[in-house]
Amino acid sequence: MDGLLVENEMLLWTGTPPGSEQLELKQQVLDRSTDSTIKNRAVMGVSAPSITPFFPEQGTGNGAAVLIAPGGAYERLAFDKEGIDIARWFNSIGVAAFVLKYRLPAEGHRNSHCVPLQDAQRALRLIRSNAERWSLHPDKIGCIGFSAGGHLTATLGTRYTEPVYAPMDEVDLIDARPNFLILGYPAIVPGNTEAKPNFAPLHRYPGDQQVDANTPPAFLFHAHDDWVSSEHSIRFYSALKQAGVEAELHIFRAGGHGFGIRGAEGAVAMWTNLCEEWLQATGITPGRMSLTHEQQPL
């Protein structure tokens, strides 16, 4: 499949993205669906990185927004399960969402370790530059990521000033710091991973070693039985706590890896409720109006 993945996809860059010059790369979309009513696509061959906007129903938005980085071991992007599904949930709580289709480090781009970060910085800046147009609060724009996308989220939250590309236009003069981070079963450090090209960002940007007092507040969740050890989340949380950054961590007994929303069963399915509560407690989203005694349902 060539070209745009969905109708309202917005390309991040005017012209060729930095580091992808003279690269001939054809987008591939692998449909892994087992149910014809539920899409489960994996995207590879990304040469035209983009964001796909999802907005709450008219009159229900609260001005907050989130950039979504799907996972996929930096080899592919779980575009539906860890992208569109997540966007629709955020819309249900009044938050605008933007699914990021970012370039992958093992596909021939120059300076492959930083192309995901280039795209994430540019995407955050692009969203913030359109805040007035999209009725967003420019100081309530965060990032959520899953697995490798969780690593990218942590990297954006700690390396938002990293000069990984030369400014191309006025958008690149805008602050790329997210106002909050949400990390789902992230890979934070390389651990025992081999030095394969797709793991280059993990080796270059071990997330727990980059945290400082200016790192945005973070919400993390992981399963104890995940093959990507919950130690990754623990290490990032510990670094946040040491730096004095507001943070919340949940480790669930079971859930495995890559559950997102559609695969979350049992207690791990509570992560969305806990995340919504955290967003309210930190002032990113407004709290729900409590009912008076007379208004309580019978």
C-alpha cells in the first residue's frame, strides 16, 4: 500500500524529511486482522512520516491533546491497536489525539538512531503551532507511547531540545517539550538487546539516564509478566522520583506485552480509568462534575 494510510493523514515535513534524501522506500501495510470488523495493521517502510488527527465530538473537547506513538520494536508500527484505538479512547474523555506514523531506524535513513525523535519533535511542534486552529491549550499537549513507542515518548520528554535536525521553517522554532508523558509497557534501556539497527535509539537514548527536573510529569503502566521486564518502567519512574518530577506507576499482576486497550483483560484493563484520574488530578483535563445527593441515581 502506497501513499496515505488514512484520509486525514497530515505529512510532517515539507519535502523530504531530514536523513531520508535519495532513499527509495515503499510503504507496506500488513493486515494482521483475525476479525474482519477489527483492523490490526502493521506499518513498515515509512518514508513520509505523518500525524493523523482525531478530535472529540463537537462541544466535548476540553482543550488537551496527546501525540500517540505506536509500538512495534522499532521494526513496525501497530497503527490500529496502539494508535487509532488509543485515539478514540482519548476522544471519549474530551482529549484530541494525533497518531504518529514515524520513520523506523532500520530502513536506511541517515542518522538512523534519531529519525524517530526527529519525527516526534516535529509532530509535537506541528500540533502546538495549530493549537488555536484546533482549539487546543498549547500547555496541555502531551505524548503517549507503547513499547518502543514508550521509549520514543520518554526520549521526546527528555530530549525535546536535542538539535537532531536543522530548522526548516517557523514551526521548528516552537517548543517541542510535551506537557505530560504516558508510557505503556515501555522499553527504556537496551538491556540484553543485540546491537541491531532497529534498536539504535535504545542504545543512543537510554531513557532513565536522561531525566532531570524539567522532564514532564509521567504516568506509567506495565504488567509483571511482560517479557519486556517491568524493570524498564521502574527505572524510569525511579529516575523521575529522584529528579523530583510528578509521576505515577502501576504494575499489574498479569497482562503480558502489547495489550493496548483491546487486549487488556482483568485488572490491567483498569489502566485507562487510572490514567483518566491522573490526567484530572494533574490538571490536564477537568474533573467530572460530582452529583449532589438529590442527583444520585436510584
